[in-house]
Amino acid sequence: MTTITVREAAQNLPTLIQSVINDFDETVIVGDAGAVVMIPQISWNEIQETLRLLNDPISLQALLDGQRERERTGQVRGKSPEEVFHDV
């Protein structure tokens, strides 16, 4: 993770954006009012999807069940598309 000032970010914004996208390296931009973190859009989308899954009781239970199965057997039985999308 890189930390820079607001002034440095403003002076090099196009390069900074390209670097964050290319390297998947978070950049903390620090100013007098506090700090923000710049991350690639794809990383932000992944974070949002994870939060949605963790906030959905059915999805969370499926994740926990899969983890328990993996710990118990060392593997998880996959499901067919028909099993997953039976209600669609």
C-alpha cells in the first residue's frame, strides 16, 4: 500500500490512476481533513459483492456450510447448474 499527499495525487493523477489499475495496489491519499483509499474499480466491485453475500442469510449459510464441508472432508461437492438454478 502506498501513501501520498493530496498535492502529490493532484500533480500525478493520470499516472496514479493507471498505476492503481495496473498494479492492484491500494493508494492512501492523505489530506488535512483525513484520508481516502484509491483502489481499482474491479476490487471495489468484488468488495461490494462480498458484502452483499455476507448480508444475505441464505448466501451466508451456504458459504458457512461449504466451509464446514471443506474442513470435514477436504473437498466440497459441487452442484450442477440444474441444482443451482432449479427455480429459474
